Amino acid sequence: MTIQTVSFVVHTGKPAALAMNDELLALLAARGVQVVEEQPDLVVSLGGDGTTLRAAQLAHEANAPLLGVNLGTLGYLTEVEAGEQVDALERVLDGNFEVEERMMLACDVSVGGDLRSSHVGLNEVLVERSARHRLVTMVVNVGGERLATFNADGVIVATPTGSTAYALSAGGPIVSPRAESLIVVPVSPHMIFSRPVVLAPDEVVEIELPDSLPVASLSLDGATGCELAPESVVTVQRHPRPLRLIRMSGPGFLERLRRKMQLPN
């Protein structure tokens, strides 16, 4: 593919990211590549995983590949470490890269059968309590079949990419990003059963809120989505179009996992 336009998503709180942005802007100007805010051919993220998650929204909407440069700590989603960004961007502009597809989530919120809002996420959908003094009751159905009713702090529906994010902290499994699955993880459930459930990628998860009081909220990839009205139904399924992540010859998933988790060799 020929890259003629690029968008940047930059962690403005990091001086190193701002300096890196200026450096890459000069490179693009020398190569005759235009910087745009919408519908780019390429999205470049300069920051940590949080910045990359924001960039993923822009890249997915434009169906553009995403190049992540890591200036954070974990950097699961990023391909390039700080100091490698110029060489990496030149290689991408020259077409010397591969694209790895990552499963995305489509999330709809409805009340009484009426669609209220729609959302897209890369890591996870989280339905959680919004009132400190009480748990939230969530009825979880999969493909029209009842899984369980959870009285809990929340319920996560994660992708394999998101298995190393909040779902992992809540006790979920680590899943290879090359796999395709939905991972349902209850958050601090007040019941004996608290195991995560791994589902097929084409299954549809519905989280019903039977309470008559507004006690829950929705978030995706760590960003607040909306407050959930009483008797809301949150439907989560695989988005028909994946995210396209740029991959080069860097470390694979298991090497990243071992390094980030400080696992023994």
C-alpha cells in the first residue's frame, strides 16, 4: 500500500512524546507525506498502551494500519521502542512491514428493545457498579442461553488482546492474540463460582440489568462509555472488521509476555 497521509495520537503529558512527534513530522515533510486528522492511510501512536488504545479507535474507524511507539512501561500493543521510531516509520513508508489483525468488539446498549448507543473496543467491555454502597446484579446470557446471574462489582467481556489488561487483573486467562475468542470474567463476584469463561468468537453475550435503580455504568478500554439506565441490556460481540496492527521483526507475543511479566527464562 502507498501511504500518503498519516495521523498522530500523542501522549501530550510526555515531553519525550512531543519531541518525537516533531522529529517524525520533519521526516514526513521530507518524504512528501501529509499529516491529517481524519481518514489517514496510517496512524502512529506515541505513548503507552493507553495512547495506543485511543489511536486504535481512529485507526479502526479509518481501516488504517496502526504503528505504536512505546514510551510507557508495559507496551503490549506497541511494536517499536523509543529510539527506533525514525527507522520504523521509514520502513513503513517503504512498505517493509506486515499487518497483524486483532479482533475488535462491537457493543450495543438498549432499553426496552430500543437501541440507545453503540460502541467499539479493542481490549474489553466492562459493565460495573456505579454506586459504592451496593453491588450490581447482572444476568449474563450467551446466544440466548443463560450463563449465570452475578452479584458482583462488574463483568468484563474481553478479546484475546485484552486478556493481558483488566481481565488479567480480575483473574482471567492469558490468551494469545492470534486466537479468536470472547472471554467473560466476573469482577469480585459474591458467589462460589468466580471462574472466567472462554467462548467462541461468533457467540453473542448479553448482560441484562434487572435493577430498577441506575447502579451500573459502561466503559470500553478503560474509557467511560455511559451510565446505564435501569433494565438496560448490553450486547457484546465480535466486530465484523478487525484492527490492523503493524508488525515488523520485533519480539513475538510470548517474548513480550515473559519480559513484561518478568517471567524466568
